[in-house]
Amino acid sequence: MENKQIALFIGILCLIFTGITNSMAQNSTTVTNKYEVAVDLQNFFSDGTPDKVLFKLNNIKENQIKGAYRFGIGASYWVDLYKITHDDENYDLTAKQHKTDLSLSLGYEFQREYNRAIFYYGADLGTSLSRHDDIDFPNINEYYKLFFVPFVGVKVLLNDNLAVAFEAGAENFVQWSKTEGSENFPDNRQYHLFYQSHFDLPYSLTFNFNF
């Protein structure tokens, strides 16, 4: 499965760069669309699910797209039912843990079109939260993040409505986390606050629908 996902990832990148090359020799025939939905496939190549969805409202002036306002949302919910057996203690436990993730972002991108290739840059500001709860120990982990990401990207139009895009970004975030309880120390509590900055390549890899 991993080999197929890697092959698909390489194929999408080849499609983007081939589209950039071909666009340089073509005349512009694109249609001006007002809205765009972009599905981020970055996590698809690791765990098989989309990372987030971007909703874009194009900033149109003189029948040309100058940029776009973008709103991103990502969510996931995961449940694990498991059983623990200690034969030496004649002990059985059926337990459950679940994890919830939610992220929201708001940003803007400036665009420059070259035939069927669009180069753009901008920034996203957002927040995310994650909660991992192991009910039977008990153990709770909570993470809250505030992030700011300047990015650059390129989008290749496959036709008037479909496109693929690749972005690189510099993620800067402040994260606060809380841990309560553990398997051996149920009354244990830990709190952390830290800052991190790193370069994401890719920041997003999206399949886009324009309308």
C-alpha cells in the first residue's frame, strides 16, 4: 500500500511540473471562477485520509483573479477498543481510547497566472486542538496550538474546473499541552508551553475544484 501511495505522490508532482512546462508555450484559455474547493492529500500518503479542506473565495478585478481568501478546516475522530490480559494475575480488562482532532485556519494568497500555471504566495493564521483520552487507566492528553504559516505554491489547471497544487510553507506555532494521569500514576499532571518553527515541504498537496 505504501508503494502505491508513494507512486501516486510522485505522479502528482510530475503532473504539476509537466503542466508548468507545457503552460509556458500555450495561450491562456482559462475561465474566471469565483469559488474553489481544495482537498489536501498530504496525509493520504501516510494514513490514507485527507489532511484538511480549503474553501477559497477568489478576489476578482477586471475579470482577472488577483488572489483568494482561504478558509481551512480539518477534523478526525479515532476509536480503539482493546483487551488486556495478565495471565499471572488472572486479570482481564476491556478498554477503550479515543482521539479527536480539529483545526481551523484563515488566510489570503496573492496569485500570478502564466497561461495554465498559477504561482501564488500568502499566509495562513489558525488554531488546532487535539484530545487523546484513555478511559480505563485513566489518561488524558490535550494539545492546543496557535500557528502562522507563510507559504508559496504553484497550481496547474487541468481544465477549466480541475487543478492540482503544491505548497511549501514555514510553520511557526505556540503550543500548550496538558497531561493528566498515567497507567502507574493516575494523579499525575503535567503542563507544557513551547514555541517551534520549521519548514514544511510539502505544506499542502491539493486536488482543486473551481466553479
